[in-house]
Amino acid sequence: MNDYSDIIMLTGAILLFSILTLQVNRSMLYNNLMSVNAEIDYHALSVAQELIDEVRWMTSPADLEEFAEGFPTIIDFTTDFEGESSIPFTVNLIYESGILENENIVSYQVTVQVQSPYMTTGVGGSPVVLTIDKSFNS
């Protein structure tokens, strides 16, 4: 009788070890996915900030209008030094004139939207949106 109880206890121990191993693997996979998703969101924010910086240095409304003609576009953001992997981001730049108008200053509200199918927030990933108010002397 003693042999059967040992087999049952060994089977229970193996089952318990298997359940614990699956839980640890699931936890590690979840942490890895959260890390990758945060990295993609970070890269989207980097792309949006680069475009905002370009708009910030423009000197005339004609430069802004010419720059905005190239949007929406897809930017492949390289994620490694060798250039072997990249994330495709759909980038849109929208500008509206007439914000804070007066006779000496022409101002625009410029909005940059960056979206990727790999982003995690919302359905299909809600875009990263950055807005800047840009003004020019007329």
C-alpha cells in the first residue's frame, strides 16, 4: 500500500511543479509584452517630437505649408543600429491658421498624429498626438 501512496504524492508534486512553471512563464511573457509595447509607444512619441522640433525651427508660413504637403506619410522608424528591424508609423501633420491673429503676427496650431498597428492603447492603437502653436511675424 505504501508504494501507491508514493506514486500518488509524486504525481501531485509533478502536477504542482508544472502549474507553477506555467504561471512563471505566463508572468514572464506578460512582462515582456508590456516592455515591447512601452518601447513602441516611446518610439511613436520620439517620431512626433522630431516633427514638432522641425516645425519649431521654421521661419515662414510658406515653409510650414510646403512641409505639411508631404503628410500623411509612413515612416519606418529603425529600432536597431544595424537597420535590420523597423516599426512602420503612419504620421499625419495638420495645421490650422487663425489662432491668435493680429496685424503683426500670423499663428498656426500644428498637430502631429503618429499611429502604428503595433500600438497598444485603444482599438488598433490610439495615436500619439502632440500640438504646438507656431507664430510668424508678418
